[in-house]
Amino acid sequence: MKIIGLTGGMAAGKSTVAALFRREGVPVFDADACVRALQGERGKALPLIGQAFPGTVVASRLDRAALREAVRGRPEALKRLEAIMHPLVRAERERFLKQCRARHEPFCVLDIPLLMEIGEDRRCDVVVVAEAPMGTRLSRIRQRGRSGGRMSVADAKGLLARQMSDHERRRRADIVIRTGLSRGQAVRQVHALLHRLREAS
């Protein structure tokens, strides 16, 4: 089974590319969705988060605003949260891969925002990076905004500045799929990649 790693910066169109793989029948592990499930009602992470950050879990529900406040500006608290979440997400990821192998899937996709940062790209047969023009990304981020209105351009740029650079992602990628210009172009790139992998099998 070929493992396709999918990553990209904030608002680069990674979810769009993941949807294209799904449309082709390729199973996709969505790390963000996994985190939401683990932190959702009766999620496996809730008891651990509640114990580590008192007051953030109320009536078996995560108070996300309280959790954000608990780790804001506190690197040691963020590391504590990551020490809770990362092993749980890793276990779900391994379960996904095991299920794909059991079904004899020819390909699967690991959709992980921090694919390269956690070194998971090293186990992938192909690394795909979603990329979009900076203006498009800033517009998307600002529209997501904050409660009470759109995010400022400066704040949006600040969020992007804290991530791995686009240059570094491109350097480590096997394929760069561009979004935000033409959906048809992205579709063709996904088709071409899957065709190439099938030919090589």
C-alpha cells in the first residue's frame, strides 16, 4: 500500500485536495477531524485534558475557549496538551493504516497539517503539499476571522509567520498541488498522481 502524505500551510487548500482524493475513492485520515473527535463529547482525550487543565471540561464537554486561554502564552502548558493529544492521534492514525492494509487498499492519504514537523513525512511514499496564492490565503483566514468580526491582515500574516515556510514545504515535497486558481487544475494533478502510482504498482 502506498501512503500519500498531504500537508500545507493554513488556508492553502489542503481540505480541497483531500476531498479530491476521497472523490477518487482513496481513504483519507483527517488529523484535524481526529482531534475534534478525541476532544468531542465522550472523547478519549476529555478525562486527561480535564485532569491536566482544571475547569476546561464541564459536564463531559470541552470548553475550547477555556482551553485556549489555559495554554495561551504558556509553552509548558501547550507541551502538556500536546503530550496528551499526540499519542492518542498517533494511535488512531495507526488504526486507520491497519484497516486500510486489511482491506488491501492500493493507496491511502494521511492529511496532517504538521506532517513534516512531526517527521511523519518520512514514512510516506509520496508527500503532497497544497499551496495557494498568498492573497487568497490571507482572504480565507480573515473570513474565518474571530468572534465579532474579520481578522486583520496583520493578525492573519502573524498566524502564517508562525508556521513552516512555504519554501521549506516545497523543498521537501514530491508534488505541489496549487489551489485557489483553478479547481480543474487541482483535479488534473490528483488524477495524474494516482495514475502514476497505479502505473508504478
